[in-house]
Amino acid sequence: MTPIQEAKIEMQEKNAEIENIRTFYNTVYYKDVSRDESSSPHYERLAVRIGIASNDRVLDVACGLGLWLSVCSKHGAKPSGIDLSERAIGACRQAMPEGTFFAQPAEKLPFEDASFDVVTCLGSLEHFVDQEAAIKEMVRVGKPNARFVILVPNDDFLTRRLGFYGGTHQVAAKEVMHSLSNWAALFERCGLHVERRWRDLHVLSWSWISSRGWRHVPIRAAQAAALAIWPLEWQYQVYHLCTAKAPR
């Protein structure tokens, strides 16, 4: 088999996997496309932390139902989003008719080079078929001084290491996690430099603690409290604020 034939087969396999994942999100994950605005305070804090400003062009990769982009829009930013799920993108278009949205894979973004001031990918990169290709595309569409904010899960999450956590229910589609050091190395290989990292503490809210009913409140409250004091290396999800590396 020639290298060209091998590459063609590999591409066909990736496309088939992407379509399987798309089906999962359309029929399972986004079966209900109602928007829960309870997460907005968490996104408000994020918008302030990274300095979302009026007229910023913001791209959210794997934007889901667009809750984060809605907050950015309230701050005066111009929202754009991409997601595999047509159902999710339909909800975004309905909520933000002024935005630009595409139902496509993140591995090939339908935007021109150097288009965005802010590029985000929040809790989704672990589900991508080709993480490296997706990150390189994010770098390509970001302006030279763009801010990149990527939230990823930590393979060294203490509860996971102890065998008490096996991943989200999106494992049914695909979920590939890395340690924080390996995530940082991946970002560097793809053209990003990690400027800052911080823990994801959106679980420090009653909406998250109570989301599974009263029986689970004590356990989830204990988990939220633990995440607030655990070192970064034990955290479940960690934000990475990145900038594009200067071309050589």
C-alpha cells in the first residue's frame, strides 16, 4: 500500500469517527436543547478574568448551546461558534442571530487566517478526533495578539487516580485525557505558549451541588470543597490562557 493510499484510508477512518461522534451529540447529548442559564455567573466571571471587551471577535470551538458566547455578546463581543451538532448550532443561531455559526468539525475551521481576538475551547478538546489538528486550526484563525483560553481535564485528577472517577458520559463518544504537563507540551507543539493556568471552580455553586438531587448533595458539596483546596496537579479541569508563539 502506498503512502497516499494509507493517508486516504486514515482520513476515511477519521471522518467515520467524526460522524459517529456527531450522531452521539445530536441524538444523546443534545437531545434536549433547552438552555440552562444557571451557568451564566460562572461564564460572567470568566469573561471578566480574560477581559472580554466590546467589539472583540470571539470564536468558541465546540460551542454547544452557546451559553459562553451569549455572555461574551452581552459584553459587546462579536460571537462565532462551531460545533459538530446541528441541534446545538440551531440553538445558537436562535439565541444569537447576530452571530456566525457552523456545524462542522473543529479540525478544519471555516474561517480566514488571523480573524479572532479571542479563541476559546471549554471542556471539549478531549473529545476531538484529532486534537493536534484542531489546536493548529485555532492558532491559524487567531490574530497575532489573540488570547486563547482552553479548558481541559487532568488525567492526574486525584479522584480518577484513586479509581473513583471514570470520565463523563461523553466517554461513549470519545474522551482522551492527558496530564497537565502533557497538555502543555501538546499546546507548545501546536504553536501556543501557556501564559497562565488556574483551576475550574464552577462547582462552587448551589446549582452544581444540587443538580443531581438531594441524595447527592453531601457528596457533591464535599467534592466542591476539596477542589477549592487541592493543588493544581490534583484538579479535575484546568484553564490554560495561551498566546501564539512567534513564528521562527
